[in-house]
Amino acid sequence: MSEVIATNQTILVVGGGISGMTAALEAAECGKQVLLVEKNPTVGGRVSQLYKYFPKLCHPKCGLEINLRRMKANRNLRLMTLTEVTAVEGEAGNYSVTLKTSPRYVNDNCTACGACADAVEAEFDDEHNYGLMKRKGAWLPFNQAYPFRYVLDPRIIGTPDADKAKAACKYDAIDLDMQEEETTITVGAIVWATGWRPYDAGKIQPYGYDRFDNVITSVELERMMDPHGPTGGKILRPSDGKEAKDVAFIQCAGSRDKNHLKHCSRICCMASLKQATYLPEQYGEDYKGTIYYIDIRAIDRLDDFYQNIQKDPNIKFVKSKVASITEDKETGNPVLHGVDTEGYHRYSNPHDLVVLAIGMEPSVPADGFPMEVVINEEGFVELDEKNGAFFAAGCSSDALDVNRAVQSGTASALRAIQVVNRVAGAEG
Amino acid sequence: MSDYNQQMIEKYRGNFLKEVEANVEEGDWVKMCMQCGVCSGSCPLGPHWEHPPQEIFMMIRANKREDILSSSSMWMCTSCYNCIARCPRGLPITHIMHGLATYAKRLGLAPKEQPTAKFAQLFWDNLTKTGRVNELKLGLSLYFMNGFGEGIKTALKMKDVGLGMLKTKRMTPMEMLGGHKCKDVKGLQAMLKKAEELEEARIGKRG
Ligand SMILES: Cc1cc2nc3c(=O)[nH]c(=O)nc-3n(C[C@H](O)[C@H](O)[C@H](O)COP(=O)(O)OP(=O)(O)OC[C@H]3O[C@@H](n4cnc5c(N)ncnc54)[C@H](O)[C@@H]3O)c2cc1C
Ligand code: SF4
Ligand code: SF4
């Protein structure tokens, strides 16, 4: 790998999701030196796993496309993928950061022709599709991956598959001798944008995510809608592959709950309302959606979106946090049990499929930061003077939608720019 | 209706939530309920409640004092703790239910024919007499709780259990004559009396 040059006027951005990319681009476009590190083989983060964006219902692909174009065009921005921060020392304006880069086993000769993937036999759970389908041991994370290069899974190294991949590549792009590398750099400020992960649905015991096939999560539904995804763009029941036309959404699954995540994840009400529009998209008029909720949090301009969904006669709202789910063994239908708040009626409602509007958990555990930072009880990084020049962006700072994650990325870039400007001023 | 009840009505006129906060065990928590419904949906006895816990919490806020205090609902609670385990707000629902039941009884508003309330009284009277539960007497008073005819029927139905208990020496007919007791019955009763006085004083101070 080429040598990484960074100085105390460099801004380090950790995490290449929408907020990290934004922060990195804003700073680089202001003429600052920026190093963006991403632990996955590609940038894009969670938005690359979404089918459509609320509120406009556009495809995240074009937003991503614009950002990638900005990245390619900018000479101040350097990207390191498969890289994580292992240690940070020092203070605002002068941090020494240790980076660990895992081998990709594919160099930049790669044209993404895919011959290696064809040659390799081993298959693994596809992370991009939350394990709903398999991918090869040599793979391209998704069709907009950047860098647009294949990756070899470390689990095939040392097996005949690795040699097959190497032999298949006509461009001499596969280098099986690549090693893990450690780099130490100096930077002036750090933007932390490692985002979120879906809360572990199996922990919500009464909902039986780990016991019932037809209980899935909202992030999995997004993947089902992708034409290249596990179901070829259809909403199919995992138990029998039948179309799911009667879909229930359970709000606050793992959020606003002292047994799980204490915070409101903020986006899941909107995510379910958005996903309610996927039903007519699939089935015309022949569908039923039921949203079980405590209260719908569609604030400001998003209220319009909510009101439009309310007008849909095929979508029903039930004000109730579902107490438990059982399974009808004969049909495979999940049956939702609870008591509603508008009249206190007890219900036991069967549906074809249940989607848990799963909460957003900050990606980095409170005790896993490479330096001491102030973290609130929900696990998000606080904006605090004690953090020096360590600024959180996007879902590392709070549960945010894309719009707010981008705003937060820009804000963090500005904070970081002020620090490196101060350093530059002091050094004349 | 008791004087005590009248006194409380006057004291908290129109603010039952305050009354509950001051007089009911864990009553402070009531305002934390966000009306999600998980407690009501998780209760194994749920369908038998006139007003499930979620509704009770709303009724408290809506000043439905008489409706709640004379209701049989909170007497349905069997202390399974399902609701406490699942309440996303951490309300000690079980304790609040028992607190409400106790308060209703103290005010003289508890439903007269409610079996849980009746049995609780039988149990208490039985236990405090000797410091030991007299299984035979308790069993019989339970059978005959709803009248003589019912009692004979239940006794016959439970005959085999009774005989089994006799055989394994879990129960003896001698219990009919006073029964076994703890070492210092007088001391126990003095202690209970003192506890009652302390409780009265505490209520007086709070109420
Ligand atoms: C079901 C669902 C639907 C949604 N739909 C919408 C929608 O329609 N519209 C909308 O506006 N929002 C939506 N959201 C919210 C949206 O996904 C988030 O706002 C967005 O992903 C936030 O981006 P981010 O960059 O903060 O985090 P992420 O997308 O999580 O990016 C974080 C990046 O950091 C990397 N990373 C993690 N840890 C490390 C590490 N230790 N070192 C280096 N890199 C690391 C990750 O690989 C990732 O690339 C939805 C969310 C859910 C759950
Ligand atoms: S956004 Fe809606 S579904 Fe998500 S935690 Fe908040 S209230 Fe619950
Ligand atoms: S589970 Fe808790 S928050 Fe929900 S209705 Fe019951 S007491 Fe209220």
C-alpha cells in the first residue's frame, strides 16, 4: 500500500456511511486534507441497503452516485477501506492515530470482471443482505461499491478456492500474499461517523424473531424489495415463499424500552410508513397493512407523509404495543396478541408476515472507543468539550434520518475545520 | 362508607392521581405509564379483568376514583410479574395493583364478594391466631366460603387430596382442636398489633 501522509492539519473521518462521506467531502471541498477510513471493503454504509428513501420515495442510489462522483473528483480526500482505528493518543490539534488495515487480496488492477467469483466455490452469508442470501468467497459487496473492486474473503485464503481465484484473474489483480498492515498517522481532528446497527431482534423474546420464520425486521424488508436482493424484489414469506399480502408492522421493536434501547430510534415510524407504500407497489389494490404503534412520530414536514398513508383504506392503524406473538402451526401465520389503547379491546390477529420496526443501536459499544469520549446513557457520543477535537457525526451522535445525518456530517466537518485552521494559524 | 373514605375524598377533591401517589404503594409511578398496553396484553389472567392495568392507570388520571376502588380488577393479580418484566417504562405494576387493592380495602370500598379478597382475609385470620397456618381449617373455610351446599360439593371433590395429605402426614385431624402453634403466640400478636399501630400512624401522617 502507498504510504499514508497526514499532518496535524489533516482531518480523519472514521466511517464511510452517508454522514462520514458528507463530513469528508465538505471538509475536502473546503480545501482541507482529509483521510476517510472505512472498516468495510466499500463506502456507502446502511443507506446502500435501503430500497427507497422517505419522504421523497426516491432511490438512495442517486444520492450515493453523486457522493461517489464528488469523491472521485477530489484530490484532498483519501480513502482507506477495510481499515479500523485501534488507538488514539494526544490532544486536539495533534492526535497520533493507529490504523489497522485488513488485506483485500485484490489490488487496483481489478476491473470488476467477476471471473474470480465465478471460479470460487465457497459461499458465505451475504452481509449486505443481512444473511438472507449467500455470496461467493470472492465478491463485490454490491453493484455500486466503491472502490469498485472485488474482495477475497479471508476464510478462503489457504484453500484451493484462493488459487482458483488467482488463476481465473486475467489482470493479475489477485495478491494472496497481502498482509494486515498497521499505520500510525498524525491528524488534527477526528470526525467519528461509524453509524448504527439494527438492534438484535432475537433479544425481544415475546416477538419470537428467532423462533418464527414469518417474523422479520424492517432492514430485511428493505433488502427483499431490491431486485438484486434475496427475493428478487418481492415480499415473500420466509416459511413457504408465498407472497405476503397481509403485512403487520410492529413499531418500537427494541426502542423506547428500558429492557432494550431506551431511546426513540426516531426513524422507524417513518420507515414503516414508507414500507407501507411498498405494498401497493407490489400488489396494486390487493393488500392489507396494519401498523401497531404507541404513537406515530412523524414530525415537521414528515406529517404530510403520515397523513397520506392514513388516507389509504387498506392500511389500518392499531394503537397498541403488541404484547406477544405466537405462530399458527397450520398456516405459518404469526398471530399478534395485545390490548389496544382506544377502547381496551383484546385482540389476537393473524397476519401473513410481521415486520419488526427495529431500533437503531449506535455501532460502537460504549467501552469500545479507541480513546476516552463522553457517551450518553443510550450509547451516543455527546458533543462535549472533554472530547477535544473528536466530533461525532450521523448516527454516532443520535438516531437520525438521512437528512439529519447529512446535516450533522456537515456540522462536524465545520467543527473539525475550525480546529485544523487554528493549528494552521499557530504554525503560521 | 367509612369516615376515612370521606376524609380522603375531601382531602384530594378531584385529584385522584395525587391521592394515589400519596397513599398507594408505588403510586408515584402511575404517571410514568405511556399507555402502550403491553402489561394488559401480557397478563395471563388478562381476559378476566374488568379494567386491565393500562386502563386503570388511565382511569386514575381521569379521576375515576369510585370505579377503580370498587373494581374487582386489581384483585385479579396473581403476582406472576409478567407485566413488570415487560413494561418498557419499568412500572412496578404488580405492586401498584396490590397497593390499590390494599388501599381500597382500607377505605372500605373493596368489593364484598370478591373471592381473592375474601380468601386473603381468611388466610390472615387463620395465620395470626396461632402463628401457623392451620391447613385443615383453612381448607374447610375455603370450601365453605361460598355457602354450605357449595362447601360439601367442593369437599367431596377434594376428598382424595385430603386423604392423601393425611396419609403423608401433611395434615392431621387433630388440627381441628386448636392446632399447632408457634412458640410465642402472645409475642407474635403483640408484634402484629404494634405493626398495625405504626401503619395507622404512617397513614395518618401521609393521608
Ligand atoms: C429500516 C430502516 C429504513 C430507513 N429508511 C430511511 C429512509 O427511507 N430515509 C431516511 O432518511 N433514513 C432512513 N433510515 C435511516 C438511515 O439508515 C440512517 O439515517 C443512515 O444510515 C445514517 O447514516 P450514518 O452514516 O450515520 O451511518 P451508517 O450508514 O451506519 O454508516 C456508518 C459507516 O461506518 C462504518 N463503520 C462502522 N464501524 C466502523 C469502525 N469501527 N471503523 C470504521 N468504519 C466503521 C460502517 O461500515 C458504515 O459504512 C432508515 C433506517 C432503517 C433502520
Ligand atoms: S420512531 Fe416511532 S417506532 Fe421508532 S422508536 Fe420512535 S416512536 Fe417507536
Ligand atoms: S406496560 Fe407499562 S407503560 Fe405500557 S401500559 Fe402498562 S404500565 Fe403503561
